[in-house]
Amino acid sequence: MTGARKAVYLDYAATTPVDPRVALRMAECLTQEGAFGNPGSTSHDYGEAARALVEEARGQVAAAVGAVPADIVWTSGATEANNLALFGVANHQRGSGRHIVTSRTEHKAVLDPCRELERRGWRVTYLTPGRAGLIDAAQVAEALKPDTVLVSIMHVNNEIGVVQDIAAIAAVCAAHGAARLHVDAAQSIGKCPLDFARLGLDLLSLSAHKSYGPKGVGALVVSRARGVQLEALQLGGGQERNLRSGTVATHQVVGMGTAFELAAAEWSVENPRIALLRERLWRGLDRLRGVQRNGEAQHTAAQLLNVSFEGVEGESLLAAVRSSIAVSTGSACSSSSQEASYVLRALGRDERLAESSLRFSLGRFTTEAEVDTAIEAVVRAVTRLREVAGSHTGS
Amino acid sequence: MNYSNLTWRHFENPGCSGVLAGAGVRRGAAGSRAQGTWVQFDVRMRSLNERPTIETVRFLAYACPHVIAVADWLAQEAAGRPAEPVLPESVHALRRRFLVPIEKLGRLLVVEDAWIAALTSPYQEGSA
């Protein structure tokens, strides 16, 4: 970071700071006076105390997503949850079907396992969303085959914030009968309500650190009522219904449970406030000519705004704003080059425009003054870079 | 991506960005916006006799910070030098000076091509 002043943080979709109330509860599990015991050690009070907290957290997470506590399987995060869902179902169902349906705009934590499954002999259909980023349930219906074992569609897209119609997709899967529906909801908690049981979902991936909880913990919700069966990826101890062996990290899951409880309780106040800030940001950026909003406002989660800026090169744009605001390009950056966002490319944006896009993600601690600072910084940077590029002088 | 202090300085304050017009100005460009790197140099000569020297250089660049910084540095450094279609220092030396990753060497070659194009181009229409 250049300069002494801290940049305004507008990258809440990448991660969030831990809410102080969450941190407090986590700390209570770490020290000698707290519930530091192994929750698997039920032969003494230390273990029992930790176990009680783990189960309380399980209940908090389940309540936040409309599941029952027994459905919650702790993982190290949404990436592990996605891997467990995809490989777990595929491996368990290998005898009955080898076809999977997903979309081109899923997170890499879904796409990469799908590619690996293809290498292992499964067939994967990658659906292309419309220009707004939405997958039509009819597309899913058309893609389903008699041997489809799994459909994996994310709820809130991490780059443009578009919210998929999970209810409609779930209905299609239910009509098919054999295809399990997995939903990656890493970006959803506290932003877009999702009712696991009511929607009839089979599997749901969750992350704590996108919702003011700690990094390194997540969960896979696995419906017992619907008889979902998985093959474990990690063996050695049989914790978590034999689906995820390893000592449960009490402080982490307590953090996740507290964060999800807070998210559920404060959503109705927090979300409208953030939505207003996002629209303030968009109105400020829209003053610049040649900007495009990626994802229609009515179909996107409140916290996300993805904007393409014509006439500026992507890496320079990010460099020019980075002393003032912390945002993401929505593209995979390496040390030497930028790769245009595959999500924006899948929506039909050309490579240059996809590269010159910024993802602004607002959150619980974002203020109006910070949004105004961001507007000023981006307008200044884009104007300067367009002048340097002679963007309206032609080339 | 991390940038050297020299890169930051020229990227954040490119004092030589812009265009020139009038007598004694040559213009050359290379690369393309569609490919992600485009650079243009305008070079004003001090005299039009047999050994002209460079008086002023301005540039435009649709490019990454490294390319913008190198173009700005070149524009500053070239003033007073003989108007020859060769960079004040090699592309490899520029890469080392600005700590440009090797993967971006091709982008620096675009800068060189634009420089050579400018120095070998005819004077702009309306020029002396």
C-alpha cells in the first residue's frame, strides 16, 4: 500500500473483518479459563463444555439457513464444502450416473473440481448465463440427462452479485428425481435469505469469513431428510457424521455460529442501508461517460457493484485507485499479468472491457463518507488514465 | 502487482503525456488497444537540418503502469538527444531500470516500436 493513509475497504466480497462481537466469543474458547477442550473428548467437563458450544454453533448456523442442526457438517471453508459436495456425490453415485450440470460463472472452487471429475471420466455440462448473468431454470431442465447425479449452481455470484432463482432450479431438479442440487451460498448469508429445507435443497456450501466470521471455517449442509449420501474425502476419526474427520475447531465454529446469528438478526436493517450506499456509489460513478454496470440492479445482491470502465487499461486502473480504495478487478491476477474475468467474459463482455472492470463490495462497516471517497478516487483515476490513453482521440 | 518507486513516480505523474502539433512534429504509434497495449509518441525536432535533435516528446499510452512509466521516462530523457530511431537505452536495460517482469518484455517492445515509428515517420501534415 502506498502512502500512510489506509485505503477505504470495499472488498467485502473477498473477505470481511471479524465482527468484534464474534471475536469476543471466539476468544472465550482459546485460553485456559475458556472452553479450550477437545469437543470430541466427552469423558470430561472440558470436552463437554467445548462440545456444547460446538452444538450451539451448529444450531445457530442451521437456523440462519433454514436447516436442522444435524445437517451441518463443519469444514475449513466453502472451498472444502464445495469439494466435498461435488466429489462426495460423484464418488458415491459413480455406479448410477456420471453426469453433472453447473454454470460457467461458478466459483473456481466448483469449476476446478468439475474439471477434475471430467478428467476422471464424468461428463459435465457448463451452462452459459444470459447477459444479466442469470441461469434460466429451463436451461437446467434441458441439460438434465437420465444419468445426471448433481446440479451445482451458486446462489449469489461472487463477482457481479447476481442472485440465481434457486427455487425454480430446485423445482426442475425435483421433477427430474435423481439429480441432487448443490448450492454454493458463500456470498449469501446476511445478504440474501435462503431457506434450505423450504427450497428442498440437497447440499449447501457456507463460509464464515464472508459474513464477519473468521477465516478457515465453513460448512456443508447435507440434507438428512432427503437422504443425501456422500463419500468422505478426509478420513481419520469419524467426526462430523464420518463426512469430515478431524478435531472440530471450537473457536472457529463458535465464531461462525455467532456471525450467522448476527447476520440473520441484523439483515433486515443492514441490507437496505448497504443497498442505499451501493446506489449512491453507482450514481457517482455513472457521472463518468463510458461506464457499464455488470448485472442488473434488481437481480443483484445489495452489497455488490461491478462496473466496467471504457477507455482505461485494467491493470492501470487498479493501480491508480489502490492508494485510495481496496477493491478487486474481479479477475484472476498473477504477478505478471491479468486474466480477464471469466465471469464477465461468460456474460459476453469483450476481453478489454472485462479487464477494466472493478468489483466494489460494501459491507457492515462501510460509511457514506467512504463511498464518497471511492467515487472521487475512481472518477479522478479514470479521467487521468483516459487522458493519458487519449481514449477519445482514437488509435 | 508491486511496482518500483521509479515506476510509481512516472505512472502517477506522467508529466510528458499528451500530444504535440505544429511544425517539426513527427508521430508514430504501435500496438493496439484491442490487444491491451497501445503507445503513441509525438516528437518535435529542434532543427530540420541534416542532424536534428529532439526538442520535446509527448506520449499517449493505453497500457499497464510499467509501459506508461517507461514511455514517460523516455519522453523526458530524449530531449536534447539526436533524433535517431533508437531508444536512449535498450529494452532490456529499461526492463532492469523499471523492474519490469520478464513476462512483460513484449509490452516494452511495443514502446520501442512506437518510438522507432515516430522517429522514422514523415512530419505531420501542416508541419514544415
